[in-house]
Amino acid sequence: MSGIIGKNIGMTSMYDESGFNVPCSIIEAGPCIVLQIKTKEKDGYDSCQLGFDEKKYKNTNKPLLFFFKKFKSTPKKKIFEFPLKRNLKSGNIIKLNFFHENELVNITGLSKGKGFQGVVKRHGFSGVGERSHGQHNRSRAPGSIGAGSDPSRVFKGTRMAGRMGNKKVTLKNRKILKIDLLNNFLIIKGSVPGAKNSYLIIKKLK
């Protein structure tokens, strides 16, 4: 397999070989069940569809119930496709045994949503300046956004206030510090995208 689906449990810290206290994230990765195998002849490309985390039957609609029943699986909360690297069949269980300690992986998730934010928090602006000569409420203002006469418009991509966070983020080359096969835990150095209990995609480097 080229990757696995996981859930962000939270953060902690541990000591490395040099005695330094290193911040790390705990990810519950797997076990995942193989649902659908897509082939180039039938679907136009080769991939393996994995399902992760149990979902209640009453919260699953009938089309999805039929889909999971077709592949002899209970309903799952998260479904994701990975490139097919080896021979797999529907119903196979994917665990963490293909990862190794000190291996580098890419982690993809949905970042925390911050809502509508101004330019100071969103882009790190310092504001217009000091409040003097009758100015007020300018300390966190964006300032000028372009000339009036020429080009008489605001360029696309100008950094302004807007929605912050809640975007797909991929952190590359994150080091696996420890693997707990008994509890299906991956201990990753540093932070990972998203809030607690959010889903993550952990991919091996090519």
C-alpha cells in the first residue's frame, strides 16, 4: 500500500536519542478495510479504495448501505482511494506493518477553520500605524489596496480580509518516531493538520 487513513488523537511529547524533548502528534491509523478495487480495464485507472472508522447504520443512507453490503463491510465514516501498489482483494485488512520507524511520510488533512479574519491575523500585516492626528480604529486596518487612476481596479490575489483555515493542507516529510502496532498508533514528529478526531491521510514517499 502507498498509504493509510488515520484520525488525529492529539499531541504529546517524548524524548529522542539525544535527550531532547520533542513535540509529537498521535495518529490512530487503521485498521482499514479494502472496499473496492478499481482497474484500468473497467474504471480507467488502478486504485484501491479503503474504509476507516465505524459508522452507525441509522446514520447511513440506503445507497451507501448497499455499497458497503456489496463489499461485505460495515458502514465506514471515511473512504479514500490510494494508488494500487500490490495485489489486494476486497475484504483485506490494512494495518501499520508496512510503515517503519524513522520513515518520512506526507500527511494530508483539513486545517482548523478560523472564520472570517482580518489582514493582521490572516496575513501578518502590522496595521496602518499609530493612532495620531485624529485617526481611530486604524491599528489593524489593511491600508491602501491599489491606485485609483491607474489601473483603476484591484488586482486579483490582493491580500485582504476573508475566510481563514478550513482548507486541505499537506505537510511533507514528517518523521515517524514510533509505531504502536497493538493500539494502531503512529507517533509523528511535530504537528499535523486539523483538530482532534479529524481524519488524516498518511502517504508513503515515492
